[in-house]
Amino acid sequence: MLGYGARAIKKAQDKDDIGGLRDTNEGLEIMDRTHYGSTGRLPVPAAQLRFALAEVRRVKSEKIALKPVTDDFLIKMEIRCQGLLDAQSAYADAIRSTDPIWAKMSGVRVGEMYRVLHEELMTIPPDRAKNESDKNLFYAIMHVRYRVLVEKGMEMMTRTIDFAKKTDDESAWVTRARDTRERMQKSLDEEKTILASLPYTEAEVERTLEMMKERALLRAQGKPVPKLVLPKK
């Protein structure tokens, strides 16, 4: 099990999610057949395999590029998010290990997944914007809609740091969690500053998002769609 888990993690690092999944499944099959780690906290080999499964799922998910934005963007976004949640579920299993290192590694990985997805979304250009006002509204909508991702990432980093404090741990993974949280906080602060300079309040942007959802529903139902009135401070 240790051999399969280690090899799967290495393949995931090399972006070989197919080969990594093959090795992971071999190890998990041994776990299932022998009922290894089926009760209580996971022994190291079992935790390593669950971590390997999470890594494979993460890599597979992050291979789904959201840029350039095409007509299937929403479908790709849905698949990407489902892959993130599937990876998070496996990381959560690895956290239940007898060795706390797997909890710290998993916490950092989950936080970084949210950070990576948020950063990728925030770099999508407003290609359909006709003027500066449209660009500003696009940025405001993207920030308000997807800010929850960076907030979730920061929450996971905080949990990891708090967990490490209980054992006076200052390992590299804890340092990584602290540095990444600071990076995300800085990004969040910068975005809030930019949003505050735009001619829309957050409440107005949120209302615009609701109106867009309502228009999309009416369009799907074949009903008349009213003109979208943009907010102004």
C-alpha cells in the first residue's frame, strides 16, 4: 500500500492523473480486501492512499482550463467544481490519520485548490465588454460572485495553522499555509479596494447577479426577458 501510494503521488506531481489513479486503485483494492483502516483513525498507508486519490482528482480537475471562455464555459466550470469537491472529500479522509502530517498536507492542498480556481477565474478577460463601464461591471460581478472561493481557501489555511498550534508544529507545511493565507488576504484586500472605486456598491452588484439569474430562467422557459437595468451609485 505504501508503494502504490507513493508512486501515485509522484505521478500526480508529474500531472499523470491516469497512471496515478491506476496505482491508487491498486492500493485501495488491498485496503478494501483486507479491511485495513476500516475502523477509527487511518494508519499511515491508508491515509497516504486517500491523499494520493485526492491528488489525482485535483490534478484531473485542474487540467480543465477555463480560458479561453467558450460556449461550454458553464459546463467546464461545473465539472471543474465537482472535481474540486471530489478531491476535497478524499483529502478529508486523509485528515483522519494517526499521523498529523497528512492532516496538515491535506488542509494546505484544499486551500490551494480554492486559491488556484479563484485566481484563474479572476484573470478571465472581459472580451465582450463594449466600453469601460462594461469592463468595470464585469470585474465587479466576477469579484462578488467568486470571492467565496478565496474565503474558503483562507478558512482551510486557518484551520491547518490552528491545528498545528496544538502541537507546537512549525514545519514547512505550516509555513506554507501561513504564507499562502497572507497571499490570499492581500489579493482579497486589493480586490475590495478596486471594487470600492467602481460606480457600484456590493449590494447593487449582488442584485444585478440575481437579475441575471432571473433573466436566464425566463429565457430558458421561453418567456419575454425584460431589459437589464445596470446599477449606479
